[in-house]
Amino acid sequence: MKHTISALVENEFGVLARVANMFAARGYNIECLTVAETLDPTVSHMTIVTSGDDKIIEQILKQLNKLINVIKVSDVTETDHVERELVLIKVAAEGDRRAEALRLVEIFRAKVVDVSPDSLMIEITGDENKLRAVIELFKNLGIREIVRTGKVAMQRSQKTKAARKPVEEAA
Amino acid sequence: MKGADIFLECLKREGVDILFGLPGGVTLDIYDSLYDCEGLRHILTRHEQGAVHMAEGYAKASGKVGVALVTSGPGATNAVTGIADAYMDSVPLVCFTGQVNTYMIGNDAFQEADTLGITRSCTKHNYLIKNVKDFPRIVREAFYIARTGRPGPVVVDIPKDVSRADAEFVWPETVGLRGYKPTIEGHIGQVRQALKAILGSSRPLLYVGGGAISADASDAVIRFAEKLNIPVTVTLMGLGAYPASGPCYVGPLGMHGYYNCNMAISDCDCLFAIGPRFDDRVTGKTDEFSLKSVKIHIDVDPTSISKNVPTQIPIVGQIGRVIEQMYEELAKTDPKVIEAFKKRIKPWWNQIAQWEKQNPLCFKASTNGKVKPQFAIQKLWEVTKGDAVVATDVGQHQMWAMQYYRVNHPRHFLTSGGLGTMGFGLPAAIGAQFAKPDKLVVCISGDGSLQMNIQELVVAVEHKLPIKVMLINNGAHGMVTQWQRFFYKRRYSASQFMQPDWVKLADAYGARGLRVEKPEDMEAGIREMLKVSGPVLLDVKVDPEEDVFPMVPAGGAVNKMILPESPLS
Ligand SMILES: Cc1ncc(C[n+]2csc(CCOP(=O)(O)OP(=O)(O)O)c2C)c(N)n1
């Protein structure tokens, strides 16, 4: 089963490598991974989509937690959360197809971000289901190129505020 | 203050008194500062792998953090095997590696290696110091990470220009690592549940691993086991956590463990695991492992729990503290419940004794005039009264040492259990002797393993260390030949080899070389070895056809052992 894992990590060089390395070294799969700075410039947020049975997911969570630079890890899959992904699609848009493409843009509340005589570049944000549906429809029109950001996820309510008290050891 | 001096000052603040290493261009500033540094002893090894194993031996024997210092590139890559070894066996270690100047990193400079990248998978954590100002903080964190929680190796990469740069020395009084907070106290609900499961069982077994030793929890284990009279089996890494002479001891378990222990773990109804990893060399086939038992597992490292075998009652915490908590709960328990438990498990004790009688650990006495390796180790145990610190290498001799050298104290059996590194024994013994100058330290090695770091023998000579190396010489990679005998129709592919003259080799290094070829000379040989004051290499020519029994074939069920009389042998 697919799981979406949300992690707060120290914003330091090498952290992404450590996380990716943990997955690679233990043979776990990363479907997608996004990372960016949070409000606190010393902390980054990672969203990792992976798959595996309960035992594997439990190990992944524990192993992530074990990394010294990882501050907090949570599996948001089963919790109430919001997931979004951004996609850029370049579609063929000559003649009649242009009107059809613009109609789809309208329906899905997408945005046209670039125009050329025979194509349109469209930006769409949404969850997995919406994007799948949109991409299917645009496929019929003819997709020339597509790029996706990968998922970002955030838990609803207050729970994402990580405990960020430093660990202290007496001198 | 210069970076190199800051470094040494940091080591002193961390209580380091000895470091093992080998210099190179990029660490010359550090070595220059070491030249007239007081209070820090540097031991020059002959190979960086030797340096790291010495630091491991020192750490395992003393419980302190071992420290190694190597140069960049080839120095760092030579150290990797030792670092990986320390990682697998949870040895607290900090390895400092030199690095090329910061502005040259990434340019394929002379003797540059991506040390951070290379050691990422085999360290608990690693650092590259980019700014001399970070030096004290990073060293402080490195030692803190190495020794707390589940101990492990930390690598600190020091570029040459950082060790030459100047900064004010500011020692951070605290460590602030927001993502790292090992759990110490066990969850009290789980602790109670564990105790209830134990007291309700009829066939309990205590299964003790290396975690109990690295947590210095041996006393707690003894007290708990003896209070309830629970049979204790140990892993290779757990040898000494409970004394072999103690009343609850039943022996080591696993691939070459005692028959009664492997039967007991398969048949128990409550398995109380204290700091083992449920290694495949112990569990055998996991789907058939200890199916009748409720499993309780104490470990500081949550990733160890339910990794290989599902655990019903996990307790994350520092082992000594958790057992103490269990003990506190035990004090509140109705004594009648405890008495009833002790009575209930009597048949279980009888069953274990029965198994032992059925298939005791044994070997046949020599009939061909050749020394049996088991006999040699048993004699060593008798003569030393089981009191030596024993370091082993990897192979048959290691397994016989586990079986026949009955260890009574924690930190007295040093072996490479996780990585199984040939070449560990001799340098580890040297490190242990530095840690315990008054102890008798014996390295039990094989002719294959000893050749992997034999160059360190001269370090023992140089520092007048009275190390004794007992070489179980079978003219082959014995463990490999055993598998070839059992599973490959005796086709000895690449497992037999030409030997050096070990006595002359010892002589050449300035140690004493002795040789034993007959069983009747064994005891005298050992006594002679112990009488000599300096380092000795005792070459014991043993019967090359001898196999280690019992044996659980890899991937088989633990209770299905090949025994000495079985037709396969
Ligand atoms: C560095 C390394 N290389 C290879 C092996 C694989 N291996 C395991 S045991 C063994 C043979 C060990 O021979 P020896 O040291 O002579 O001990 P014996 O089994 O004869 O007692 C080998 C080659 C290993 N464990 N470590």
C-alpha cells in the first residue's frame, strides 16, 4: 500500500543524501520525495511517498527517526491531511483542439501559463485523483510534455507543530 | 588557537587518553601538535584497519569511546572495514579522518575520497567540518552520539585547512541535537505486561545479546535471572553478560550454539530478549523460530524491535534501567506468585537438563596424534581459569572459543559478531590490553584471519604488551572447508593455502614464537606462553578435518541441528 510520510529535518547539506541513502541501502522504494525549507530556515520539510506492507512502513518510520538530522517523522496516510501536487502539461492545441483544451482548463480550474501557435502550457494543482483525471482527459488531446513536482502533504489541525526543544546534556 | 590544537583540547575535554592512528599529509598539523601534547597518547599502528580495530578493542574492553585518527583518501578507505564492524556491533567509536583542503573538495584532488559518502551507510552519523569555529561543537556531538543510545561509530572528516586555521577555543557546555533523544526509561505499562507474561509462563527463557553488555547491564541481568531462576542463554555478542559459571546459565545459542539452548528457544513459551538483534545466525529460518513463545524485547534502538521477528511486548529503553524497573515491579508482586512461578518452571529446567544430557557439547579425543582445536581452547580455559580477556578472529576457532572458553565477565569476550571481520582479533586484543594493562589478554585466531592484520604484532612488541596469540592452525580457511565438506562434496576450492613459518614470523617481529604439535604438549605449551612476559605467538597445529558441531545449516530451523554423529559429517 502507498504511504505518505511527512518529515521535518535539519536544513543542512547532506540530509537529503542521508534520507535517500537509508531507503537505498535497505532496499525500500521511494515513489516521490519533495523537500523545501520551512518558516524556520534551519528546518526543512520532506514529503516522501513510499509503499510496502505494515512491517516495512514501520521500519521505514523507525529508521527515518533514527537518523540524527531527522527531527520528526509521521505517517500522514491514515490521518486527516491535505495532499497536493503541481503538474505542468504542454498540450497540442491547434484548431478545434484549442477550444477543447481551454474548456478543460476552465472545468478543472487550471491555468494557462504559456501560449504558442500550436500548444498551450497548463498548470494544475490538486490531489492524486484530480490529477489523474485531468491527465487522462488531456491525453486524448495529445500531451507533448509533462512534469510533476511530486506530492506535498500536511496534516490538518495543530499536529504539525513539531516539538523542537533541543536535547540537552549537562556539561 | 590553531585548529589542530583545538582538536586535541577537545579530545582531552572528552576524557580521551589514547588514540590509534597513522599520519598523512593532511593530518600533519594535528600530528605536529601531538608531538608535544601532554596527557594524550598516540599509538602508531601499521595499517588504518588495525587502528580502528584497536580502538574497538579498547572500547569493548573498557566501555569508553575508542578513538582513531587516519589520513584522507586511502587512509580513510582503509578504515572503512573497521568502521563498518563497529557499526554492526554497536561499538562506541569516533574516527577522525583527514580531508583535503575545503576549497579542493570535489575536485578529485590528490588523496581525496568522499569519506562522508563512503561512510554514510556504516556510521551512526558523520560530519565534515567546514569551519574551524564548528570544531568543538562537532567533536562534542560526535562523542555524545557515539556513546549514547545504541552506541556506534561516528566519523568526523577534518580538512587540512581547518586544522591549520585559527579560532578562539569555545567549548560548548551542552549538546543541542533536536532530532536525537534516546529513550532511557521503559514504558511502565509495557514493563508490567512483560513481568506478567514472565510470571504467567511455564517455559521462560532469557535470551541475552550484546546490548546488555554495551549498556553495562550485566549486574541487572544476573539479579533478575537469579531472583526468578530463569534459564539464561546468550548470543555470541552476549557472552559474559551472564557468567558461564552462574546457576541460571545454559549456554550460547545460534548456528553453532549448544543443542539444549537451541531446543529451549524453539520450545519456550515466553522469550525474554535483552538487547539481542535477532540475528539470522541465531534465529535461523524466521518462520520457524520460537513459534510457541510470547516475545518480550528490550532494546534502546526501536529499529531492532520486530525487525526480523515480531515482538508482542516491545520495551524501548536503556536495558539496565528497564530491568531495574521490572525489578521494582517485582518487589511489589505477591511472593506467593513468585514461588508458584518457580515451582511451575521446574519441569522446564528438567527438560533443558535432559536435552543437555541427550546431546552435550562434545568432541572426540584425538586418535591420530593431532591436536583437536576444541581441546586446545578448553585447555586454555582451564589454565587461565576462565579469567582472561579473549579476543577472537572469525571462523571455526571463533565458534570453538564461544563454545569452550566459558566466559564469566562482561567485556571479556571481544569478537566481530555482526560483520564477521577476519583480522579483527589481533588489533582488538592490542586495544584491549591498552585499556586493561593488568589483565591477561589472549587472542584466539586462525591462520587465515591472523594474516589479515599480522602487521600489528609489532605494535605489541613496540609497547611491550604481554599479548598472547593462540593460533589455531589448520592450514586452511577452516570454516570455508567445513562448508565445502558438508555442502560441496569436499571440493576445497580456494580454501587451503601455503603458510608462513609462524615461529620465525613472530621472531622477525620481535615477539616470541612457540609451537605445539601434539596433544600431550598442549598444556605445557600454554603454560610456557603465559610465562613469557612479552607478546607470544603460539602456533598450535591442529587437526584440519575437525568440524564445528552442532551446526544449524544457514536458513534452517534452529532446532534442526547437524550433530557430531549425523551422517552428513
Ligand atoms: C575479511 C573477511 N574475508 C572473508 C571472510 C569469509 N570467511 C569467513 S570464515 C573464513 C575462514 C577463516 O579462516 P581462519 O581464520 O583460518 O579460521 P578457521 O575457520 O580456520 O578457524 C572466511 C574466509 C570473512 N569473514 N572476513
